Amino acid sequence: MLALRTPGLRLALRRAGAANTSSRLRPFQSLAPLQRSVQTQSVAPAASEAILNAQRLRRPSSPHFTIYQLQVQMYMSIVNRATGGALSAALYAFSLAYLAAPVVGVPFDTAHIVEFVQTLPEWAKYGAKGALAFPFAYHSISGLRHLTWDLTKMMTVKAALRSGYVVLGLSAVSTVGLMLM
Amino acid sequence: MATVSTHAFRRLAAVHGNRPLALAAARFHSGRPSHVAKSPAPRKDTPTYVPGGPILLGTVNDPTTFPPPSKSDGSHHWAFERLLSATLVPLTVSSFVLSSSPYPVLDGLLAVSLVVHSHLGFDQIVVDYLHPRKFPILGRISAWGLRLLTVGTLVGVYQFNTEDVGLTELIKRVWQA
């Protein structure tokens, strides 16, 4: 009999055979011991979301961001955001420092700033000018490119690539021009 | 002598009232023969199937909710942002061209436009990377903290432009220092 070869059922079959007094096993008699008992666990309904989120974390996702070849437009887009964020952070920091300076006791006004900049060596001055000029030039010219997209112009891949190179070239030239002023 | 076809034809004629065109059409009709009884009406105790609904909510499998569509949050916000960015171009250019002598009103306009433009940009960053749907506490703290910082920056920029020399003059002096 095939059931005898199944591991784990031998004990159950022996028990069923011992309970059966007649020599023949009638059909469907005491099949309950032949089934394995399933363990269940009570879980509160509120835990269902946690279980679902835990399961979602375990599920695989097909590769997307890691396999796409990075394009220059992607870099330019994130650099546009980064430069804008950096310039805005500088503006916020400057304004809030100007407000907080009398409270803290540190002198912070135009005269002191200009005095401090005059004490810096030449390379630091050019470095600071470059650090301010490049984000400003790049963000402005890339912003113009973004505004042309908002007017639904130059929205093909070729046009985006070409305008991107134009932006890079113009911002490099503008940065050098601003640094030399 | 009545054949099978004339017998069927007479039955069809009885149903369609002897109208010639209807009779002719009924002979070629590919639908159910008219002498077959209609199927019984559906039982009332089973719910009627409504394609696309009803949807039972309240489980973990609910779809994500979307904010109610509003023009102030959507199209007007977008248009304002682009218009502000566009006006910043002539503002900065004119501030640069006229930087030889101070113009307080232009300084004020430039400062306010820059701060509002910065706030819109930062808000986009917060919405993109710290959305309240995924970061319920940190996202809300960031959004409201940004608003607080923007208000502080507006006050600071106003103070600087009124008490001190102004933004364009400061940049000009630092650049030529």
C-alpha cells in the first residue's frame, strides 16, 4: 500500500488499525488520524498591516534604477536641483544669521563681512567666487532650459541632449566670466 | 399539402402578425426561435453583479488614497512657480545692470522673489523625498519647519535691506573686496 511508504503516517495508520476491531478497514473510516494537524495562531486585526508591510519588504522588485544607463540629462537635472538648493540654503543661512547675530553677540553685517573677505588669500577669494558663481550660472541657465520645456518646446531626446550641452557650455563660460569680474 | 417549411412559416407568421418584412427577417434571424420560452428571472436573494463595484473598504488591501483635486494645489501652484521663475530673470539682470547705484525697491522685490522661489523649491524637495505618506512624522515636521524658516528668512532679508546696504550692494562689495 502506498500509504505505508509515506513517512509520518505510519504511526497514524497503526493507531487506526488498532482502533479497528474488524479485519477489513471500511471505506472512509477514521480518516482523521491520517491527516496532519495544522497549527494556527490568533493574530489581532490591527497586526494585519504590519504583517503586510513586512511581507512587502521581503518581496523582490525587478531592477529599474540600478540597471538603466545614466544619461547626461539625469545628471543635469539633479545638479540643477542641488545647485538651487545650495544657493537657497546660503540665502536662508545668511538671512537667519543676520537676524540671530545680535542675539548671539557675533558681529554680522556688510562691513564685517567685507572686512573678513579682504583678509582672505587670493586663492580663497577665487575659490569662494567660483563656489558662488558656478551654482548661480548653472541653475539660471538650466532653469531657462526648464522653462522652455514648460512651454512644451524642445521636448525630444535629441533636443534635450543638445540644449543640455549648450547649458553646460554657457554655464562654464558664465562662471569664468563672473569669477573674473 | 403542407410541408415542414410551410408549417414553420405559418407559425412564424402567427407570431409576427403576418407582416411581410418582419416575416422575411424572422426567417433569417439568427437569434433564439420565438417559440422557446424566456429564461427564468434571476433569484432575488443573490446580489446583483455591478461591474466595477461595490468596493468594500476597511482592510489592509485598500488602494492608496489621493488628495482631492484642487486648482490652488495643482495648476495654479504650477503656473505661479513658473511665472515667478520667469520674472526672476529680468529682476536679476536689471539688479546687476543697475548695481552701480542702490535701488532699495528693486532690492526688496529681488529679495522677496528669491525667498519665495527658494521656498517653492525646498517644498518640492520635501514633497519628493520626505512625503508625509511614507514619512508621517518627519515629513510633516520638515514641511512646517520649512515654512517657519521661510518666514524667518523673509524677516531677515527685510531687516538686511532696510538696516543695511541691501543684497545687490553686498554682493557687489564682496565680489570686489
